[in-house]
Amino acid sequence: MLIDRKSAKVTNYWFGIVWLAVAVLLILAGPLLAADRAEDESTYFVQITDTHFDEPGSEERIKKIINAVNNLPMKIECVIHTGDITQEKMEDTSVVRRALELYREFDMPVYFVPGNHDIFGKRYLETKQAYVEQFGDLSALHEHNGLLFLLLFTEPLAHAYEDESYDPLHELEAGLKKAAGKPVIVCHHTPSVDDFYNNRMHRGWRKEIQKKWIDLLNQYEVKAVLAGHFHRDEHHWLGNVPLYISAPVSAYWGRQLTFRIYEYKDGKLGYRTQYIQ
């Protein structure tokens, strides 16, 4: 059998080129394929709110939450606490230390947002400083599985007062820019909607402040906003952005002990509310 060595060399050359091209394409496509897989996979996290630590029974209720969350069958990436960590005890270091020791019993990271009973008007500067010293910055960005959590102190917006050293709207936009197009969930304490109780509506944020907030959320296509404060389970829409308000851990007004399990999948956020006796 006669073999044309020149033809064989040419064939082998092009065969090698094809395999090299395939290898390069696979390498380049790797991150895209991984992103698709990540988008298809579920990311779970938990929200708790309004624990009002140091109120009667609060420690026992939090311990029940910790036990329930640590024994969930799915992997929980983190716990988000959306405010009112203590009952106006932020300057009492012994109370805060006990609270932090308790939260360290969670098997996953816990991220905090201050509420209106953590940093409050009567002693705003003092309680703000105490919070920063013991819990960290008033705004923070955390990432799990490509999903970003932007935690913000927003009480100056909710109650329409100025803090020359801290602008929540500036922090919101700065955090969303830093996210660089990744999916973001914004977490804060007092919802930006009106509050319905005692059979009537109570005005919430000032309309001009609320509009700026909602415009930024929609401009950057935030996936969802999580809040607390109302001590009720509510769902609203801020333009095209869903607002999820969780019921509390605290027993105020006879509330049952509650926490939320969230599932982020396919670019959407859903939740399951859990009740504990």
C-alpha cells in the first residue's frame, strides 16, 4: 500500500488545528457553562427579624430559631437579621455581648442590619457609634454563590432626618454599582410602604424619598428587597421589585415565633415561612 507522506503530514496538521480550536472553545465556554449551572441551582438563606433581645423570653425564642435553622435539610448559606436586634440596649455592652455569643451558635454566617430600636433618635449618635463598634459598618455587601446581599441602615430615610456622615441613598447606589450587574437582594429594616394597623393606614416614608429609593432599585434591576419592622407577614411591589416583609421572632402582640427560608433559583426569589411553637 502506497502512503503519501506529504498528504499525511497535511492531514495531521489540520487534525491538530481542529483539536486545538475545540480545546480553546471549551476553555472559553467553561465560565459560561458554570454560570448557567449556578443559575439553575438553588441558593438557600434565612431571614430573621425583630428579635428585641433582652426582652422577657427573647433568648429562649432565639435559641429555638437557631436549633431549627441548624437542623434544616438544605444547605443554608447565611442568616440575614433585618433589624431590631436588641430592645434599645445597643449601648449596654453586656447585653450585646450575650446576643453576639448566642448568634455565634448558628452554623452559618449571620449578617445584621440595625433597626429603629438599635439606632434611635433620642441617642442617635451614641447608639450609631455603639452599633458600628460592635457590629460593623452601616452598609455592607456579601456574596454567596454569585448572589449579592446589600445590607443597609435606612432609618434616616424612613423617618426623614439627615445624617451628614451617612446617606442611605448614596450607599444604595454605591453598593449596586459595586455589584457590577450581579443579582442583588437589598436588606433593610423599616419598609418603604405605608403601614396598616388598628384598621387604618399609617403614612410611611415621605413620597419624594420613597420615589428616589424605588427608582434606584428598578434602575439597577434589584431582585428583591427584604425588611422587617411591621411584625407582620406582607408582600408588596416597588415598581418591578418585590418587597418581602417577614414576621418577627419577638412575641410582641402575641406573635408566633417565625423565620423565613428563601430559595433563589433561575433568577427568581421565593420563600417558605416557618412557624415554631
